[in-house]
Amino acid sequence: MTPIDDHPLRYALANELHARPFPVASAPCTVVFLAIKKTDAAAARDRNLDMAHLIDLLNRHGAQHPQPGATHYAGQIGRHWLKWEQHTEFVTYTAIAQNVSDRAFNPADFEVFPPDWLMASPGRRITSIMMRVVERSEDALVTQALSDWFEPESLAVASVLDDSAICASDFRIDPTGHMRFALFVSNFAGQRRTGRILQRLCEIETYKAMSMLGFARVKDLMPRIGELDKKLSDLMVQMTDESAAPDDLLLQLLSTSTELETISARTSFRFGATGAYEAIVNQRITVLREERFQGRQNFADFMMRRYDPAIRTVKSTERRLQALSDRAIRAGELLRTRVDVERSAQNQALLESMDRRADLALRLQHTVEGLSVVAISYYAVSLVSYFLYPLTKIGISKGMLTAAVTVPVVLGVWLAIRQIRKRLE
């Protein structure tokens, strides 16, 4: 085979598709899940802190460290199998232990994550899950367990993946601070299918929690967006008032538009992430291939009633914010057009005034020019008279001499000034 150079990223990109395998699990087992997110600027966080936090946990159990720069890890720590994943905004820890406690959802099961280790986390908990995975028994016993473990009003339960298991949750935080999930696995479901189910349940809860951050942001923004909407409407009403000063309105409009653009810039990432997380939640529910269990609401029904309205609020706020920005831009363009028209009228009036002043200046120039001829002629006649005074010795009087030269001198001065004006023009 003819040798060929590989692209430097070929193997890395191919291996990325296999970098995050589903866990392998079998009933009975206990799953504890933790998602940690930095409160602010999580996407730009120092990811070395995430790795250091993981290594701290591994050191406590004497487990092998991941490769430098790794974004995922899987290995045994004590009696638990641990899976760690680093995501754009958060990191997740999934710990699976064989067998279950006698007490359902025993808080002691979460002690795989020591309290002092949790306190040293580089972020805060966005969600945590305690999942009880047991073998499926008679439907009556499953129903009794669901009644004992969950809040009936918000319970979502479904048979998934061709009746391979029954999964259930009420999506409420229990007194110990964790979400509860139950998984009743049929005896024909293999370890890999069980692992896929519990992984998808953890992802549904995690991405639901992450997408709800957008809803929290919207609740904070709604009052200010309402104020800006009213302010923009008032400004547009004032634009129809001829007595309103356009320059003042334009400054207020630019201030409103700038604030809207600032809000849009600060929320664009969160709104975009909310849409992406929502799509993942719906996709994970779809691939479970839910079937109703005893006519109860399933996960899709729960999300439609409780989750979708919050996401629609986020999307409608995003559209409203964009609409307000567009309105502000259009209003600014209209107001600038009005200002330009008024300034054009002012400039036209100024030009007409300048024309009138130029005409007056020209008339004044002609007047001054006539007076200049007289004044220059007066001095010129005096000079010429002095020059011709010697002729008085031959009998010509000074008066006659002055009278004789006055007309030619005045005519000469007038012609000279006229020639100078023509050259200047």
C-alpha cells in the first residue's frame, strides 16, 4: 500500500467518538452522581483546577491518575467504579457500587465523595443524584416502592427500551440535598443496556438543571426589560411631537439601544446554551423509547408540563430582547433622518442668508468703489497740480490749471480701478 501522511488530528478525532463509553452496571447497584459548575464564567474557567480536584479524590483511594490534559476518566476507587467527565461549563462524577443499602436512598451512600473534598471543590453543585438500581419484581411491589420513595403529585415513571427497565423520579430535591431516581431492571436487560439507561437518566437531570439557568437569568432580566420596553415606547411617542428636541431624544434612544445591546451580549451565551441543553434533554428522553406504566405520566409528560413552559419563557424573552433591539435601531434611524432633514433645512436657510449678505456686500463694495474714485482723484489732482505749478509763470493761474487736470485725472483713476476689479474677478 502506498504510504500517505495522516492529518495530525486524524486519530484524536476518531478516538473522540469512543472517549466517553457508557458505564457497565447490573442490578442491584447504587449510583451516586455529582455535577459541579463554577458560578461565573464557567466556560472560561481554569480546567486545571478540575483535574486537580479529581486527582485529590483519586489520591484518597490510591487510584491511578488520568493522562495530562484528559477530559474524561474511568477507573476503580475502592468499592466504587468512578467515571469523571469534563464538559464546557461543568464536570460530572458518577460512582457506581454493587448492591444497595437496606435503607432506600441512604445518605451514607454519598460518602464516596468526602465532605472536606466537596468543600474544596472549584465550583458549586448544580445537581446531585442518588439512584437505586434493583431487579424488577411484580408490578404491585414496584408501585408500592414508588409510593414509598417519591412524591405522587410530581412522579414521572415509564417503561423504557422495550420494557428493559422501569425508571422513575419525582425531580424533587430530598432532605439530604439529592435528586432521587429509581431503576427497576428486567432480568433480560444486559449490563451495557442498564449502563446506558442510568447514564441517560443522569444526563436528563444534569442538562435539565443546566438549561434552567437560562430561566433564572430571564427572571432577573424581566423587570429591566419591561422598563426598557416602556421607555422605548415613550421615546417613540415623543418622536411624533414636533416640539420635542430631536437631539435630546436621540441621546436617550442611543442610551436605551446601548443597554439593550449590552444585555443581549451578556445573555447570548446563556440563551444559546439553554437551547442546546434543552435539545439534549429532549433527545435523551426520546432515545429511552418510553411506554406508560399503569397509565402514569412519563418523563416526556412531566417535561411538557413542568419544563417546557420555562424553556419557552427563555426563548420568548430572547426573541423579545432581539425585537426591542431592532425597534431601537429602527427608531434611531428614523430620528437621525428627522435630525438630518431639519439640519438640511437649517443649512438651506443659512445659505440663503449668506447669499443675501454677499449681495449686500457687493453693493457696499460698489458704493465704496465710487467713494474711492473720488478720494483717490482728490489726492491725484493735488499731486498733478503741484507737478504743473511751474506753468503758472507763463500766465496760467493755479485755478485754471487745477480745473484743466481734474477731469483727466478723475477719468484715469476710474479706468484704473475698473481694470483692477476686472483682473480680480
